[in-house]
Amino acid sequence: MVKYEFTKQLETGNEIIDKEHRELIQAVNKLLEACSKGEGRTSMEATIKFLNNYVEQHFSHEERLQKQSNYPNITAHKAFHEQYKQTLKEITSKISVSGPTIVELGKLNGHIGVLISHIRTEDKKLGAFLSQS
């Protein structure tokens, strides 16, 4: 099982964003661990709910910071967030219904990879912009 780590490469320089990214990665790891241990659906359900809520909350914090600072790339960033949340809900709801199948865990891992890549590129740009404003 892949365990995600919050590394220097993922730091944006914004304390709030970095703290939330750390917590997001912890939530992802908790879900993956629950799935790999074959823990009961109740354990997974709580983690899935937390993960979806946390993504929602974190993205809205980022968008608020972007709005307050007149971030020039806000439209594209928000569009990514909307698509990401939708896909995460689809993947996690399938895990809720059919359990953590290899196919769904593969999709979840791939989707987390997309988020890590987004943090490494787009969120770093946002962090740099915020530190200049």
C-alpha cells in the first residue's frame, strides 16, 4: 500500500494551506489503511465522510484566500477544485457501496496522485503569489 507523505516539495509557504494539506494527506492515509486492513464499513464510512468534508473545507479556504488576494488564476483553480471534489465523491461512494475493490482503490490512488501533482504545481504558485501580496 502506498503511504503518502507531506514533503518539502509540497510546501507552499502558506501556513494555513500547508497545515491543511498535511491533514488531508493524513486522512487519505487513514482511508487507505482502513481499506487495506479490510476494516468494517463503519470505520471506512467515517473516514470517507471526513475526507470528502475536509476536501470541501480546504478548497473553500484556498478559494477565499485567492479571492481576497485577487489571484489571477482563480477561475482555473476553482474549476479544478470542482472537478476534483466530484470525482472524489464518485470514487468514495463506490468504495462505500461495493467495498474497497482493487479497481476502486486504484482509482482512489490515481486521484490522490492528481491532488499531489496539483499541490506541487498550482498550490505552490498560489503560495508564492500570496507571499508577495
